[in-house]
Amino acid sequence: MRIAMVSEHASPLATLGGVDAGGQNVHVAQLSAALVRRGHDVVVYTRRDDPELPESVVMPSGVEVVHLDAGPAETIPKDDLLPFMPALADGLERAFLADRPDVVHAHFWMSGLAAADAVSRPSLKARGGRSPIPHVQTFHALGQVKRRHQGAQDTSPGEREYLEPSVGRSSDLVIATCSDEVFELRSMGVDADKIAIAPCGVDTAVFQPDGPVEERARPHRIATIGRLVPRKGHGLAISALAQLVEEGRDVELLVVGGPAADHLEDDETARTLLALADELGVADRVHLRGRLDQQELPRVLRSLDAVICAPWYEPFGIVPLEAMACAVPVVAATVGGLIDTVVDGVTGRSVPPRDPEAIASAVAGILDSPDTGAAFGRAGASRARSRYSWDRIASRTASLYTNAVSASQGAPTRAKGSVR
């Protein structure tokens, strides 16, 4: 099958850790690579953000990345990209005319706008016995959820409020990454018969229990991992650390994510976190590590007693899977995809959102009972391997593509695994 991925701001070639570079980049890269391993041809179309980028790059995985001109060839915050989506659609139309895909899978709502526009162009519409190109959509984040949690801090363009639901309703298939997202999609007016679930995955060849372990400075070590933006909840982890220390536990906290370590002093969120740690009297126990690449992270994960995942909201969340795959217990807020991945009392502990006291209590239970922590770790590793490997996710996704292509050819079949 010839598969076109559209990911307008999240290139699989990007360096992770920036404000707009995170889980979506990993998802697109890993899903595409796993589909190639299954024998499919995958091309990822993304926006050129540097004039020096070549037109096309073939990754070691065999995935081709094509850079399309849409607006200035420079880095632009993703929330400012909407005016350039018609130009991206023009580029997609030209690309699809030259190399027509069997299915188009758009990632994020603006990619969906461009993809929907392109496949509906007269030049690409079904004619002469040719089937239309089905448009599959994954949102990764929903505007109505973002507004609910961020309020005035939400920088999304106002048009997102009505354009995003239109993308969902016009798509041939919407792939949600967790069960919580299904309810949000239905509230947006997306037909339940067009919704299916295929979660994010984890690279179980890289993230596994066995391997090098980083040395730690104190008897206990915990971490919070993710981009340095307030909604990731790193401050909640620092507050929980202060409570654990006050109760007499000798523990350190790593904050992993954001820019490279030598650029952290220029990061506003990093400065805010350090100020909070100083205010709470735990500055000597909080270590901002900056960005770590995917090969470094497992070594750090294996050194931990627990990972804290306390975002205000989270469309899915790959960090819990990476920790679980390394046999590390996870303390996770009950938001978004974390509700599906972390099984309370089995692979870790679930806690209410924005509750540092509950986080501290959950972590304390793991630190005070090594046998419990080890059992959580074993169960997490088993769950990650059996349910969330990228090869398993790719198999599921390819099956959904096949159904979408069949439907575009006139077969009146409902997408396998869709939600009523």
C-alpha cells in the first residue's frame, strides 16, 4: 500500500524537545517506520522550515520525508501556520498527481485541512473508474480540550473552534489515540461509525528493562519527563518532592526535557522551576537535565524508582510507555491517554490531576515498598511489550487503512474497531 502521511509542523526529522517538537514527531516517525517494515511505501509530507532542507530525505528506516513549500522557509510556531495551509494543499496536490497514494493520513488539525483540501481537488477526484483517495485523520490534540485547560493561555487561532470539527466530520476515518478522545470527538459531531482507536506505541527495542543504568547521587531517584511547558506539570513534581523530603525521604528529582542542557539558562520555564525548587527548599535535589535523545533516555529511566507524569491534560502521552517498557513504575494523572496506559495498582498509581499531595503519597508508597515497585515495573514492561509495540500499532493501523480504501471503492463496510 502507498501511504501518504501529512504532518505540517511535526517532521520526523526534527530534534525533539522544542515547544512544537514532541510526541507527534515520534508518533509519525515510528508509525511510518513500522509500516515500512510491514512492506508498505510511506512518504511523510511536511512544511519546509529551513531553506537549506533538501526536497526529499530517505530516513534509515526507509521512510521518505518530502519538504513542501508553504509560507516562509523558517521556523514558525504551529499556531501561526493556518494562513499557509492552502499553499500546503497545493503542494500535496502536485505530489499526489505525480505519485498517487492509496490513502492519506493527516496528523493534527491543520494537516487535516490541507489534506482534505488536496484530495477534494478536481484533479484528484474519482473519475474514469478511479476511486477517491481516502482521508484518515489523527488529531493528537483537540482544541476544545486545550481551551478547557489553558483558557486565555491557549494560543490556537480562533478559527480552530469551527475548522477542527469540520475536519473530523469530513474525514473518511478518524483514528483516536485513546478512549477519552472518542467522547470528545463525538461531542464535536464526528460520526461514531467513523472513529477507531489505535494508540501511540513505544520502541521496545530501545526501551527495555535490561541495559546500562545511570548512577544516582541519593538513595532514591524520581523523574518527570517532557517538554518544558507549564501544562506538563513539572512544578507539581517539584512540590511533591518537597513533601517527600519533609517526611524524611532522601530522594532526588530529575526534570528531563526542553532545550539542550547548555541552553537551559535561557529557558523561562526552566528558570521558573528552579525558583520554585529554591522556594520549597529542595533546589539541591532538583536536577534539570535538558533534552536527552532516545538512546540516552533508557539509561536514565532504569536508574529511577518512579516516573511522575502529571500533565494538566495529555492527548496520549508516550513517556509512561517508555518508562513502563524499562520496568519503571509510573505515577500518572488521570487525564487523556494516561487513563488507558497506566493501570492503577498494577503498573503504577493513578492520581487526580493537579494534586501534588496525591503524587507524593503515591510515590511514597513505591519508595517505601521496593517489592511493590518491582511488581509494578514487571507488569508495566509486560503491558508495554504486549500491547504497545510499534509493530502491533502499525498492524492495527494498516488494517484500518485497508477498510478505508475498501469503503472508498464502494464496499459498504464499517471500519473494524470503530466506536458506537
